[in-house]
Amino acid sequence: MTFAKKALILGTLAALGTGATASAQNTLNGAGATFPAPFYQRAFADLASKGVQVNYQSVGSGAGVRQFVAGTVDFGATDEPIKASEAAKVKRGVVQFPAVGGTIAVAFNKADCKGLKLSQKQVADIFLGSITSWDQLKCGKGKLTVAHRSDGSGTTFAFTSSLSAFSPAWKGKVGAGKSVNWPVGVGGKGNEGVSGILQNTPGSIGYINQAFVRGNIKAAAIQNKDGNFVLPNLKSGAAALNNIVLDGNLAGEDFNPAGAGSYPISTLTWI
């Protein structure tokens, strides 16, 4: 089985359980990314049956790294690898590893829009505010409402990094980061907050972890580097993540991966 598929399915959370047992510690406290939170919550529930209690606060990658650096949690979770400048502040030392991977869906709530397909340029133009109506996408009618993250977010870092790879206009006007100056849209805290906006706002579109695509929220098929329109799922995410080469610090990213079946907005997330 490839590394990417292992990351998508299993993660490496057993390492946390081993560390806790070795230090005779019954409880671990962590905080960070909302992107992998559904997976972590289930995995940590399984660890509880083995006598290890893990308390995880889904507060966003930026807050998770800050809490880890400050020493208020045992581990931080982030969708962007920890920076050398941040790691240098941690006197107790830092070990990071990619725990799980997944896809970031361009998700929407539009009952009369079936099978939405978006080019990379269209995705960037939506978040630049150049596309303002569903008529322009030829998928229903009416005003288009953009939803984005309001907090410092590794999901935002990965998403805006992909937009920068997709569009010179986005790269020049907005760029990539955990927080950016959004040209348009309504902000929500965490993947949960953006998902809530989408659920409650017909005609809205935003970006969320694939795990939050449910109910009246649907995912668009995005055109990849090879020209194919691909939906976010396990297979397309694994195809994309297999293109990522990790460095000596187990960090690595590819924000527009090649491959006929690759979903173009895919990311690893680290502990």
C-alpha cells in the first residue's frame, strides 16, 4: 500500500499512544487543525479504549501551532508544516510527522446546479469576486455567495496555495497564507463554521474538508493539471498525495499535482 493511501486511511496515531504509555501519562492534550478533526476524533475515541485519553481542541492550525510553541498542549496539529522559526522557540524539541491526508472540496449549496464542473481559473475567479452569479457558471441562476475561513487556518494555506498555482491573478493580488485578505465573501471559524454557512445559505460556495461535504452540500469536480475534471474522494486524493516528496523534516507539498486521476487540491496534515 502506498504511503499516501496509508496516510488517508490509517494515519500514524499509534505513536501518540506509545508515547503516552512510555511516560506513564494517562492523558494527552492537543489542539490545531479542523481539517483532520473528524478523523482524529474517531481515532482518539478508539485510543480511549486502550487507556489513553486524548483531548483535542479543533481550533485551527495557527492556534494549534501557537499553543504547542507556548507549551500549553502536548501536541499541535497543522495543515502547514511547522516553520523553522517556530520550531526554534520550542526548547523541549520538535518531532513532526504527516498523520493523515485528504482533499479540500470546493463545496456548494445550490439545488438546481447538478454536476458542477470548474476549471482552475474559474475556482480562482470565484474567490477573487470576478464570478458573482451562478448564471456565469451555467449551473442555475441567482447570486453566488462565497464562504471562506475567518481564522488562521492550514486549510486556507493549502487552498490559497493551490489558487496561487492555478492563477497568476490570484497569486499577484492575494497570494497564499493561513490568513489572507479575501476580496469577497463571508467568513466562518473552522471547517465547521464554513460548513454551517454553506448549509444555511442557498446559493453559496466555499472550501471545506471533504469530510464536511454532506446533506445539501455538494462538491464540484475540479479540472486537474492533466485537464480532467475530478471529484474529491479517497482515490483521487491518494493519487495526488503520491506525488508529494517529503524532506528530511517529513514536510512536503504539491499544490497542483500531476496525474490523470489526481484531485488538484489535496494536502497532508501534520502532528
